[in-house]
Amino acid sequence: MAEQNEEVVEGSCLCAAVCYKMHGPFHDMLHCHCSMCRKAHGSPFATFVGGERLEWVSGCDHIESYASTTSSYRHFCRNCGSPTPGPDTNRQPFVPAGSLQTDCGERPTCHCFVESKVPWAELGEDVPAFPQFPEGMNITVHDRPSLLPDTEGAIGGSCLCGAVRYEILGTPSLMVSCHCSRCRRARGAAHATNLFIERDQLNWLAGEASVIRYDLAGAVRFGQNFCRHCGSPMPRWSDKLSRYNVPCGALDTDPRMGPAYHIFVGSKAPWFQIRDKLPQHETTAT
């Protein structure tokens, strides 16, 4: 834990409709690799941090909640799909660390639920890793069963609630991890990791009509597609790039490849350390 935690840190979703202030002291930052977190955030893992109190600035009426189990909910902005704290969160809250706009001073204490982690994510050895949660943490996490693709050999993907399903045919052209502030807010995570595929490689199996497209105002090509029911990030077609961007956390099967490099590491979250040996680019790759 850092010696001095900043007492108040602001957070928001990608579109800034949902804004809040998190009051410290901050504690228990952890990376969760469970399948539900991967689906809800569209990233290889989600990161949460605890604080003393959450103060809402705006946007509680923009928050949708999905009951992922009988006792837990996933919350997201209905406009841009970004994970958010729950609308009734106040004292002793845990929030998605990717939505924080500045450094809260806390650093990760552990990796949780690594028995469900994706095969291409490297953990590093800086903090302990647990098959589920550390002893003493009274939190129940339910793994989500994978939904297999219809076509043999295809790469399958789906949202958290299962309303949206798709498959990827053939071999994706590239996988990249992006650390820009937009990706962190959109996913509520340390970074986004995405596959890039051609138009004819994506086959929607169910729920395409449930996918909402959000385009970030003022951005040339940045935005996020997500399931209207559960908020899970979904594949997004880019006319500018002539390709689909597929959130890797939503995949149900192994894509049989890993990230080629990291981009926008100049904007990396201060609490996240890159532990692999992949090339790193300050902005985009050249």
C-alpha cells in the first residue's frame, strides 16, 4: 500500500454522464480474473479499489443494473456502457479502478480468481495470486459457463447475460493492449485488450439488435458497443479502419494468440505495472 493515499479522487464513465468523487483512505486494490468480471469489463481482468465514502456528482439516473447472480449486480452507464459503481453505493464502496481520473495512491494487493484467467495474460510476481479469493474475504464469485460457437474451430464470444452471441471465423489479424485513458474509462479496467478482424470474419449468432453503439463526441473513431441488458462491451465495426474491434474479455474460447504489443503506455494507469516482455509504444504503434 502506498504511504499516503490522496483523500479525494474523481471518477467518471467514458461519456462523463456518470461522475463521482471517491473519498479515502483507499484500500484493498485487487485484480479479478473471474469470467463474470471479464465479460462485464471486456478486459482480461477487472481492477477494483475500496474507499471510505463515495460522493455522487451526477448521473445516478444514467446507471443501469444487471443482476449477474441472485445476490450481486453489475452496473453500467446506459449511454456509453462503461462500468460504474452502483447507484446506492455510499459508505465503504468498491469502485472500478479504471474509472478513476487520477492516482488514488493505492496499489494492487493481489490477483483473485486466477483459476479462471485467460491463458495469454501474464500475472507477474509482484503481488500474490489466489485461485479464488484470499482467505478472509467474504465475497462469493460465480463463474459464468462458456457459450460455445456454432461452427467447429471458430472463436466464440458472448455478453455476460448471454443475450448476444457471436463467432469469429478464421484467424484474427492482431491482438493489442491499449492503455489510453479512454479505454480505461470505457472498460473500467487497467487497459483494454482487443482483437482486430475483417468484416466477413464475424458471424452474429444471437442478439445483434441488443447491441448499442456509442460514439465518443469529438473523437475521430473512438467509441464503444455494448449489450443493452448487461453492459458487456461487444464487437464494434470501424469504417475508418475497415475492421472489427472485438473486446477479448468477452471471448468464451481461446483465440489461439496473445497481444502483439502495448500502445499508449504514456497514458498508463499509475497503479498498473506491465510485466510481460512485449513491445511498448508511448502512443500508437508505427
